[in-house]
Amino acid sequence: MSSATRHRPWDVHRLPSAEGRTFLVTGGNAGIGYFTAEQLAATGAHVVLGCRDRAKADAATASIRSRVPEARVSHLRLDLADLTSLKASVSGLDRLDAVVHNAGVALDDPPRRESSDGHELMFATNHLGHFALTQWLAPLLKAAPAGRVVTVGSFAARSERLDLDDLQSTRDYRPKRTYGRSKLAQMSFGFELDRRLRALDSTVLSVVAHPGGALDSLTPSRPPVRVTTPGERLRALPAALLVQGKEAGAWPVVRAVLDPEVQGGDLWGPRVFGLRGTPRREPVPAHMADADVAARLWAASGELTGTDPYLGFR
């Protein structure tokens, strides 16, 4: 790669080719995951949509192909809330250059709900499922020329702190706080994975990204996945001064996957106050970079998921 190419300013509308590469996007059928998949498909890569519902995956595939006619898109049935299913789910993959840990669930109201494994549902889906999935993908990522794990966090995690004695909100369940903490757990995992990969001299990078403030009402329509009405967009215009739609929210995630200048341990988010705009590298907040908290979270997550302490990377 020439010096001019390597240092060309990043253009969210002119992405580099990724032909011959394979990317798995969990939750790639909707929201940030859908737009991440659509943008990656335009690079010539094979994009795998990891989600439970075949009909929703088919709808997302049809939408992507309507905009990228030659898109290489496939579906992998993946239920992150069912830990026992993950190994078998990914057994059919024969190549993987990057995984985007994006899928998530956000509950707005009590009561507290649990996964089939007995874990609080948001913590189980958003964090534990991705933690365990990483182990089963590790052999493929290690075999890739430049494997990456891109963990998608949330701006909401900035105002939260983990309660290591109540990771699953059994004592005091408040949905918005529990969601924010589950996304903080994801981000802490991404930074801790970077530290552990560096200690192993691994070629795999662990990168964290977040979409900033991304609203459905500011998001372009993608039928049959979702239709944004003119009325919704009009009512949301004042908010566009501070936040953006989910198409733009995917930009930091896509850059974390593709940009050769990205380094392990980076945090990527929108340029304007971390809420909107083109992607940039951000300073990592101190509570997300706390290695002691992350190590304790890692140990607890390993016990809850029954995974190898090195997640298969040693």
C-alpha cells in the first residue's frame, strides 16, 4: 500500500475495497447493525448477518441487495441469549476476518427478565453472549491475515459504573441503568481483550466503537426493514443539531472494521461531542480503561459462560 493511499483522509462515502474478506455482524438485520452490514457489503466483502430470525435476515438481505446489487450477504442463525447454542451456530463458518459485536436488547420497563440460561436478559445478550461467542470465533480470527474484534458500545455507558457485586441487577433492577451497564461491560471487555491479545503478541486487534446519538426518526428508510415517515423526520429535525440517524451512527463501526490505521485498544465515535458526525478516534474514559475492574469482569464473565480464560486466543 502506497504512502498516499495509507494517509488519504477517510471518506465515509468512498470506502476501501474489502473483496475476499468475510465479516460477521451480530444483529445485522436492524438498526446500527443493518447499516454496518449495508456499508460493508458495498466494499465487496462477504457479510454474514448473525441473528435469530430468518425472515428478518431475509428482509435485510433484500434491502441491502436493492442498494448493492452484487452484494454477497448470507445469514447465520445466532441467539446470543442461548449460550449453549453458540458453538454449533458458528461451526459452518470457514473464514472470518472480523466480527462486529453489535447485537443488543434494550428493555424499557420492568419486570426483570432472564435468558434461557438464567441470566438477566440485557446483560446476557449484550455482554455474555458476545464474550462467549468470541471464544468460538477465535480460531478463524487467528487464521485471518489481520483479524479484528469490533465491539459496539453506547454513549449511555459513559454515565454508568459497573457494580461487580450485582452484575445482573438482581438487587436493584432499573432497565435504563441495567442497559447502560451492559453496554459498559461490552466496552470494558473490548479494552481488556486488547490488553490480553497484546500480551500474547496476537495479530488480532480488539477495537471499540459507538454510534453516538442515533435516532430511528433521523434514519433513512430501508424497506422492508424499516420505513421512516416524512412526519417522523420533520418532527426530529431540531434533534439533528445534536444527534443523527443510524446510517451515520454506523460510520465509526465501519471505520473500526476497515481502516488499516486503526489500532488495538482504540475507541471510535462521532466527531461532534461524541454524538454526531464523521468518525474519529476518541480518548478512552478512565472508568472504561480501568484494568482492575475489567479483569474482575472478565473472570466473572468466564465463570458465568464456562469459557476458556484466554477465550481461545492462547
